Amino acid sequence: MPAPQLAAIATAAEALLPDTGHIDLGPWIAGTVESGNRAGLLACGDLVAASREIVKEARAHRARPEESILELVRWGVSTDYLTLREELGLGLVIDDSRTPPIARAFSSGDDLLP
């Protein structure tokens, strides 16, 4: 990399450093892992399959997967997750032709009594 670009990067990095001159990358790495887990769940739409992959990854790094799985479950049942799936065209589609009439009436809020 040319020296002027390195100097510009060094100047920008210095502005981000706290007074101690030390950057704690732990929270940043944890955030990227969480984002990856969420992207995996979005892509597959299967919480169990996504959790299995978290377990595999944890085994490879000799880590504990429980907290990552709990966080993914919390997010996987959130309106943010469901809204994002819908916006991406991945939302659940209900086939009314296979839904019993009584279930359609309840889901639509229709009053069943005359």
C-alpha cells in the first residue's frame, strides 16, 4: 500500500483509539458473529438448522453455543425478524385453499355467530 494511504489510515485509526491506545475487538467480533448467525437464519428460515450450525461452529472453536443460540431464538421470534423476512419476500404464505373454513374465519376475525 502506498505511504500516503497508510498515513491516512493511521490518522483515522488514531482518532478512533481511546486514551489508552488499546482497541477491544471482542465486542466487534461478537457483533459480527451475531450478524452472521442472523443472516444464516434469514437464509434458511429454520431455527433448528441454524442452531445446529452454531453448535458445529462452537465445537470447532471449543466454545459454548448456548448464549448464541438463545440470542438467535430471541431474534427469531421478534417482529424485526418477521418484518425483515417479509420485506425480503421470505415471509410465510398461507394457502387458503388448504385452510379449513373455520380456521379462515378465526384468522380473519369474522364473527361466527349469526
